[in-house]
Amino acid sequence: MHVLWQFFRLSSPLYGLVAAGYVIACLPGWRHEWGQRLTRFVFAVPLPAMLFHMMSHRASLPPVDSRILIAYFGSCLIVFLIARATGAWLFKLDGPSQAVFGLGGIYSNIVLTGLAIAKIALGDAAVPMVALLLVFNAFTLWTLVTVSVEWSRHGSFNVAGLAKTAFNVLTNPFILAILGGTACASLGLTLPPTTDALVGAFGKIAAPAALLTLGMGLAAFPLSQEWASSLTVCALKLVVQPLVVWALAIALRLPPLETQAVVLVASMAVGVNVYLMALEFDAIQRTIASSIVLSNLLAAFTTPLLLAALHVRT
């Protein structure tokens, strides 16, 4: 019950920002294009800044069992493929929509709630593990879905098709930010303190700005028409992925704390970044918008249940 209450308490700022965006979009005289401009700003500045800053400071993370990465991202690949097949079979989605649908089933809300919930539920020892997943989560999953979308749109089994796919992936601002930050960390390069602080400050507004755009999007969408697909995304994210992670953790013989941490991260609600990806590729925006809201509501119950089951099992 304590964990359940903490989840509600930590999630309340998220719902507050979404509600604020919704209210703003419903104000008399509000223009839809203003929300679109905010979205373009989020794409151009805060999110790339956040990703660059995160990756450029990768070396500061403490060492963690690398099998956590195998368990978590192995589950992401498995569930992504299951989700793509489900989207194609049940909802007749095209290639880009299948990719975004799949991302909804694997992209956890680590930044907004994952780290805090891990610290409260599992203790300080779990924080470095979750931080490691957070760092690699952006690069691995954004690259996966970007490659998948670009391949669906332009790919072909020839050199020209591969080159076009690679170009579209590598010129994506998020991928550029991640690769740039990774290169800085690998080469031991650091930004001047003032510049680093400025980039970090821009990165800190990424999450609230994204939540505001989510609320504005919710105001424009008839969510009642997307229940079936939204609940399917929620089932994949909140049930299927945590169970697949748990199975892989057992197979890899992860210690109890590492198993609890990786399953906890997998049980988080659909990340707001998935909505931004849906906007960028103009794919299933209503489904993703409603699945983010629904998954945050449902995770308040499913995450404590998974933690309780893990505690009994370990």
C-alpha cells in the first residue's frame, strides 16, 4: 500500500502538466498551430539537449552488471516484434504505424517516475542500475524505431535503399544528439562549465514541455475511438514486457536486486517521448496519446503487484 501511495504521489506532477496543456488548448482563442510550434521547439532544443547531456556524462555512472542491459533490451526487441505483428494483424497498421505502436509497448517512463520509484521501492542501491538503463534506453530504442520507420518508408534490399535509410537515421536530431554526446564521453571531452550548464538547463525542460504538448494533443483527439488499440499498447507495456524481462533475468541468473530493478523499469508506463515520435512520423497519435494516460493510471496498480510478486519470488 505504501508503494501504491508513493506512485500516485510521484505521478501527480505528470498529470498536472498534462492537465495544464489540455486546459491551455481549450482556452478561447487558442490556436492549434501554437501547440505545433511548441512541439517543433521541443524537437529542436530541449529533447536533443537532454539526450546530448545525458550521453556526454555517461562515464560518471557507477559500474553495473552488464547482464541488466541484455535482459532489458532483449525484452525490448522481443516485445517490439510482438507488438509490430499485433499492430499489423489486429489493427491493419502500416509500417511506420507498426513501429510507433511497437515503441509504445517498450518505451518506459524512466525519467519522470522510474528513478524516483526505484529509489523509494528498492533503495539507493538500485539507482545506478536504473540510471544505466536510462542512458542506453534513449539511444537503443530511438534508433530502433527510427530505423524501422525509415526502412518501412524508403528501405529496400539494395545499396541505395540502405544508404537512404542510414542517412535519414543519422540526420535525425535525436540520434545526432545521442551520438555526439557518446563521442564526447568516449573521447574524454567536456564542454566548458557554462556551456554544459546551459545545455543541462535546456534538457531539464524537455520533460515538462513534452507533457504540455501531450495535454494539448489530448484536447484535439477523440480518445474514445482508440480504446482497443490503446489498451493493447498498455497490455504490452505493463504486462508482457515486464514478464519477458523477468523471464530473461531468471535465464541470465541475475541477483534479486538487479532482477527487481530491471522488472521495475519495464513496468513503468508508456513514456511521453513515444507521443513525440508519433507526432514526428505522423502515426497513430490518438492511440499513443490515450495509451500514455491510460498506462499511467493502470501502472499505479500493476507496478506494485509486480513488485510484490518479485518480493515473494526472490
